[in-house]
Amino acid sequence: MAAQCSGLVRRTLPAIALSLRTSSRRLCTATKQKNNGQNLEEDSSQNEQKIDSTSTEKTLIEEKVKLEEQLKETLEKYKRALADTENLRQWSQKLVEEAKLYGIQGFCKDLLEVADILEKATESVPKDEIKEENPHLKNLYEGLVMTEVQIQKVFKKHGLLKLNPLGDKFDPYEHEALFHTPIEGKEPGTVALVNKVGYKLHGRTLRPALVGVVKEP
């Protein structure tokens, strides 16, 4: 009986030892696999975090670029609006100034007719008749001259200047040629005769002078 038990033990122990070694190897393998799995999960998690971080950073960069473009466009629109506003202000100011300067243009044109009549009246008085022996005519003439001088002072005060271009170069912006004629001793292109004086209002021709111009023979 003892021999049978001894034989059984001898047969069983190697099998148990083999089973233990096998189990131990399996356990080691399972542990390694588990550790590898944990490492893979950690690596995968880290990779996912990196991917998420990269994606977020890319999105933020795109949003930054978009906002910078919008800011640039808004600034350009603002600058253009400022420039347009300044141009409008200057244009409006110019209109107001011109209205102040040239608002009396129509009234001045009507007064020019009065000045022309006064000038003709003084020119029509015979100079040899203006004597002390003829006081009425003398006083009338002096009154006309004083009135003409005074009206020219008023014209000048308001920027209305008389143009009498006798002997000057013909200027189509200030003169209107009624005729051209050759005159000995006169330079061609100059004004030889002033039929009617002209006027300028603040540098702008209100009425051109009516003239005769010298031409080449």
C-alpha cells in the first residue's frame, strides 16, 4: 500500500510541478499583456489628447486669422468713412464760402448797368463847357463823378473790380473781342480799344470787357 502511495506521489508531483510552471508562465504572460494593454491605453489616451490639442490649436489659429481680417477690413472701412466725411465737410464748406462770395452776383450784374450809365453820362459832358460861368453843368458833372467814384468804392469793398484792359494782352477769359484790326505801332494780340469795361467778382470774371484787338497786317 505504501509502495502504491509512493508511486502515485512520484507520478503526481511532476504533473503538479508542470502545471504550476505552466500556470506561472500563463500568469506572467497575462500580466505582461495586461501591462502592455495599460501602456497601449495610456499611449492611445496621450495620442488622443495630442490630437485634440492640435485640433483646438488649429481652430484657434483659424479664428485668430479670421478676426484679424475682420479687424483690418473694419479699419479700412472706418478710414474710408473718415475720408468721405472730411471730403464732404470740405465740399460743404466750399459751397458755403462760394455762396457768401458769389451770392450777390445777380445783384452786382444789375448794378453794373447803373455804373455804365454813370460813366457814359460823365463822358458825354463836354469838358470845355465845364466852367465857372456854367455852374449848373459844373455841379452836375462833379456830382456824377463823385457818384461814380463812390459806387466803384462800394464795388471794391465787396470784391467787384473794374477791368479796363487797354494796351494789355488779350485774355479770352477776361475779354471778348468785337473785332480785329491791324494798327501801326501796336503789338499784335494787344487790346487797342475798350468798347465796354469788364468786371471781376472775387477773381471770377463777372462780365468780360468788350474790346478791339490788334492783329498782324
